[in-house]
Amino acid sequence: MNALPNFRTDHREEADGYRGEVFRHGNFRVAECRDGLQWLLQRRSGTKTMGGARWRTLAYCVTREALTRLYQAHSGAVAPELADLPPHIRHRADRPFRRMDKGA
């Protein structure tokens, strides 16, 4: 497993220092979306920025089962850290749910 940056404070989901990162193995990582609604399965992109590598989201999941299946399909590996996640993502209590259809 790669060492994480000392400060994971970036709010951008594609940033190398994204604060929602759960774990990473090589070119793959799992993170929680900034609103705490889903897990992101991401792959490191070849593009580097001033802040480090960029991460491209491959899948969005709300269940551990789906995340595990997709992680294995994309990476060809098993990540033991996935077993430590709850069966369903738990919405963060400190963030209100944002409706996508603001006009409704």
C-alpha cells in the first residue's frame, strides 16, 4: 500500500490529497464523495498537477457488495479494506442532503 500524503485536506475528488480518501493500492483508490452519499472507485490518471496525481472516477457505489465487485473487476485484485466498510454507505450527519432538482 502506498503512503498517503501527510495532509489530506483537498476538497476536490480528483486531487491526490482528497480528504475523503478511504484507502489506496497502487493506481486504485476508494474514497467517499464530498457529500458522503456514495463511495468512489478511482484510478490514478497519467496526468499530474501541481498537487500530485489526478484521479479519475470509474464507478459510484452505495453498497459494499457493488464496490467490492467493481474493485475486483477493474483492478483484478482483492482489497481487504473493503470488508471493514459498512454494508451501505452512511450519510454524513454534518452535511445536509442536497437535492439535484432544485426547482422542485
